[in-house]
Amino acid sequence: MKILLFGSGAREHALYDAILKSPLVKKEDIYFAQTGAFAGGNIIDFDDYCNLAKKARELGIELLIVGPEAPLADGICDVFLSFGIKTIGANKYWARLEGSKSFAKEFMCKFDIKTAEYFVLDDYLQVDNILSKFEKPPVIKADGLAQGKGVYLPKTFNEARQIAKEFLDGKFGESSKKIILEKRLYGRELSIFSLWDGKTLLSFPPACDFKKLLDDDKGANTGGMGSAFPCALTDFEKNEVDGYLLKLEKALKNSKADFCGVIYSGLMMCNDGLYVLEYNVRFGDPEIQSVLDNFCGDILDVFIKMTQGRLCEVKLQFSNEPSYCVVLASEGYPVSPKKGCEIFNIDIAEKYGVKILFAGVKKVGEKYYTNGGRVLSLVKSGKNALEGIYKVAQEIKFDGKIYRKDIKLR
Ligand code: AMP
Ligand code: GLY
């Protein structure tokens, strides 16, 4: 079988490694649409998704697997399906679960899924009136996609007013011409990835993402500086999660959600139960790096069964040991990461049994250079896995390297 994998970060590298383990595909039959440092030679140049789908069909590609959100929001799966190629990823309509926070909120409210109280607005003149409804400064979110940067947690009402103005003035272009103001919640965050084939929802156990740049959850919000899997849950928390997933499945069924892909629930466990902070329609990066390292089955077989509407036959199995991912990032991340620094000692990972996944990396000849904010994901499973990961984190060198030293199960 021939496959096209769309995306070029560490999440896609993790998917690639997992797919390569499957006996159902040969390395030379995996194609890429973007040049990741991990990608083999099969890169397809394209002008637009129609052009890409046409080339994919000519090559005999039967399955598209999409990593990032932007192509899903742009409707890449609709295009490929119209060319008769099966897809793993939401269609354009359902990608709005991630691409429009107001759409996601309406979906949650319609199906009685617990989420923070909120207001939607598109006019700065409404801001004072809406702020007056909150006891504490609310969270401010751009309605549309903003590369993970569209959420602010202001400390004062004045700051909230100022951020609302910047957003509505077009800080994120059209994506922030509409904004959400929502009640700030407090609790532990969990990421749950669910597979959906149009009939069945099958979920991975919760993973945890270390979103803040610095140790002890200090510093700026990032795309994620590390992950651990699985999260330990109390009986109360487990009940909350199970109840929530049943509601989500029912909501998707009742909405006749006609896609085959991933739903990522960004959740917060609060004193009074589990709340949904956001939906994404892709796997989370870096959580999927640790989840897939722990996964014991054939992920490609799971994807194929999904496209056949046979997800109900699948059982997901995991190792009994925990899995971890620590991200090495560049100085300046997440605002303006330094690029172009040579990366030394990548080979050391093998000695410690640590898997290296490439994100912001450029390969020139045999040398590797930093080329983005999050540079490498270091992944390993096992009771003592963190020791090996942190040895490698120390020994890999590049100018301005930063990483969190406190990744652990929680
Ligand atoms: P989102 O993209 O909506 O998940 O928001 C990104 C991050 O902002 C989340 O992972 C949380 O850390 C934080 N966040 C979002 N909504 C809230 C909320 N209502 N209360 C507290 N923190 C939030
Ligand atoms: N780890 C958070 C995200 O992928 O959005």
C-alpha cells in the first residue's frame, strides 16, 4: 500500500516511525508532502491540494494521513476524498472544531459537554459590557487558528481590555476578528486523543503536556515542552473521563459527523469535574510522541480499519511502562527562536536507547542545523527512561539550547 504523510514536525516523525513498524507498508511506499528532516526521498512537490491529490492518485497512493491542523481547516481531506483517496483527518466542516472556537463551544453546549462559561464578540464596543459579567479577568481566545498563540490569560481587567483590542484589531488577521472571552478555570490539564470513523469513538488514555516554557510551569505558554504518558487518574477522575467520552461519542453520532480522523480533547480536571478547554482535530505535539512510543499495536492497521468503518473491532494496547518526551528548543522560543545553529552529538541518543524525532531541524549534507522553535523531541519508555533522556539532552549540543528539567508523570 502507498501512503502520503502530510506534515514535517516531530509529531509526523513519530507517526512515520510508528507506520514504518507495520508489515502493511514498505519504506519506499511512504510519500511526503513537506520536507521534514526525517523524510525519505519521496517528496511530492505541489501547488495546491487538487494538484497534490492528482499526483497522489497517479502514484497509486491510497491513503492520506494529515498531521497538522492548517491543511485540515483548508479542506485537504475533502479534496483527496473527491479523488477517491481515503483520508485520516477531519473534513473541512468538522475541522471547525479546532478552526473556530465559537463552533466548538456551540457543539459542546448543544450536547451538554462541560466547558467554561463564555461570550463571543466581534466589536470592541461590546468589550466593557462583557467584561463586567466576569468576577475575575477572563481568558481571551482568538476564534480562528493562530498557530497555538491565540490564547491569553490576562491578570487584570485592563490587560484583558488591551488584549481584546489587539485581537479585534487583527493581531491574528481574520482569525482574531471574532474573539471568545471565557471564565478562567484552575486544575490539571489532560490531553485525550480519540479516533473516530463516523460510527465509533476509540480513545487513547490521557497524556499530559508540559505547556509552559520553564520548570515548575513558569514562563510563556508554548506548543508543549514535553509530555508523559499515561496520566495517573483517581477513581473520581477516571469516572469523569469515561462519562465525558461517552458524551462526546453520542454528540458525534447525533451530529452525524461524517469524517474519519482524530479528535484531541484539551481538558482540565477541576474540583467540580472535567471541563473541555478546546478541541483539536489532530494529534497533539509532543503528547503523541510519548503515546506512540507506548503503543503496542500496528497504527497503520488501525488507520486502515478506520477508513473501512471497522474501528469497533480495534483494541488499543499499551506497554505497562511509562513513556516520556522531552523537547529541546531554541533560545528565543516561542517568540523568535534563533535558527541556523549546528546541532552536535545527535548520535549519542542510540547509546541510551533514546529516540530522536526531528522538528525544527534542517539537514545539510550530513550536518544538522536548528531551524525552528522546537528542535528535537527525545523519547523513551520505561521506568528509568527519564535518566537516559536527560543524559542525551545534556550531551546534544547547539547554541541556545533550552529544555525543561522537570518532565515526569503527573
Ligand atoms: P486552548 O488553545 O484553548 O487549549 O488554550 C491553550 C491553553 O490556555 C490551555 O492549554 C490552557 O493552559 C489555557 N486555557 C485555555 N482556556 C482556559 C481556561 N478557561 N482557564 C484556564 N486556562 C485556560
Ligand atoms: N501539545 C499541544 C498541541 O499540540 O496543541
